[in-house]
Amino acid sequence: MSKSSYRGRFAPSPTGLLHAGSLSTAVGSYLEARSRGGQWLLRMEDLDPPREMPGAADAILRTLEAFGFEWDGEVVYQSRRHDLYREALRQLIASGHAYACCCTRKEIAATARRGLDGYVYPGTCRKGCPDGREGRAWRLRVEDGEWTTH
């Protein structure tokens, strides 16, 4: 990736004031972006209204400004982008890269193996939901096999 195309980002959730752990994350991503001559973007993860604290988003922005952070472009608020996400999902479904799943967590736990971060979905609905059941979630279609992160 060339320096000019590098994009770093910080995406706090406005569930409270900015704490030291989040601030250190912001410092790391900011310095990485700037050291590569790239952009540093700010995205507010405001997708959990019951947990959000009124005024927290503004307080987070003021704290970042007080510490000298300068982000590129406007702050993106996830809650204002639902139309974009719906269109992306529509495209994934139309291309066959996403499919409906009707399984409950309890059903998945009964048939799945445990992975590092919980149960590994066994692909039950990969060829369609059983008759009489409707999808409750969307899953991405990936090739069979083991997946790891590096």
C-alpha cells in the first residue's frame, strides 16, 4: 500500500467519556496514519442507543481536539449510514455472497464445534432455510475450510 493511500481510523462508541485505553488506541492509529503520510478518519460507532450516554459523542470529539488530534474529513456517524448498509447487503444477496440463516444461538450451540471466540457456525442454512422457517440473520458465504487471522 502506498503512503498516500493509507487510511487509519478511530471508531469510539459514545457509551461514555473517552478513557485512557481508547485514547492510547487513538494515539497509535493516528501516529501510524501520519507516519505513512495517510489519512486519519474518525467514525462514531453510535449503533447501540440503549447504551449511549447523552452528550458522549461531543465530549469524545472535544477530548480528542484538546489532545491535538486532527482528523481528515467529516466525522462519520454509523447511525446515519443505514441506507448504505442496506444497499451493500442487497448486493451481497444478489451476487450469492450472503444468505439467510434461521438458526437460533441455542441451535448453533447444539451442533457446532467450539472455536477460540465461541461456537463455529456449522453451515446449517447454507443451502437455504428449512421449510416453514424464515431467516433471522444474514451470513456471508465463504469457501469451506479453516480460516485463521494473522
